[in-house]
Amino acid sequence: MHTSMRFIAFATLVSATVSLLAGCAVAPTPLTPTDTKTPTPTAIPTMNPAGDAATNEDYFRYVVTTALAKDGFVTPTKDVANALAAGGFARSGIQFGDSSTAIGMKPDSVMVAALVQHECLIAQYGPSIKELAVSVAPVLTSGGCLIGRTINHL
């Protein structure tokens, strides 16, 4: 008797679930384009010299991405740093890590940074990351953006 009661309870639960799901069925709506205009290309970001780091983050990302276009994530950090300077970031506030390890190997990732209005824009890239990472960070007490023995300045 105990087994038959479990079966009845299970059958009731299944029946209620099927009824509930049947009530939720929605007829598919055919997809139709709502906008037939030709998409406009994305505007190229520009630098705002009076803006803070967050205001210039898109432009920073654009300059770094453009610098990485030819050689990808193995692009030397000095090349990216020079692109930032050419793009209008203050040369004195640009820092970058070495593009090779102490024994001449390619590192898993590297960093390049630019000081903007007492904040840092930092880019990290490399073969182990698989995409460009950009962040805004406060300036270090040293006055720079990156720390370590292998940090270079333009």
C-alpha cells in the first residue's frame, strides 16, 4: 500500500507539471528586421586632454589595440609605449614592463601604463591572456603606475 501511495503522488505531480507546462507554451514569433538602415561605423574615440583616466579609457584602449594590430600580443611594450606618446599621452607619464624575461624568453603577459590626471590607465596583454585587459587605477605613492625592477620610462 505504501508503494501505491508513492506512485499516485508521483503521477499527480507529473500530471500537474505537464498541465502547467502546457499552459506556458508560446507560439514562436517570426523574426523580422525592424531597422533596415545600413549600420554606421563605430566612431574612433578621441583624447580629451582635460579629462580624467576614465574619460580617456576608450581612447587608451584604441591606441593600444592599434599598436597591437601588426604583431598581436607579442608586440614589444616599447612600441606600444611609443604609440601612446604619439597618440597624445604625456611621454613623462608612460611606463612599460620588459618584453622579455631575464633569460630572454617571452613573458606570459606584459603591462604598459599612462598617467592621466593623477590616475593610471594600465594595459595588460600577452599570449596567456588572449585579450587586452585595460583598467583605471590610482597612482602609486612613488608617483608612477607600475612597480617592479623591470619598469621602463619613455
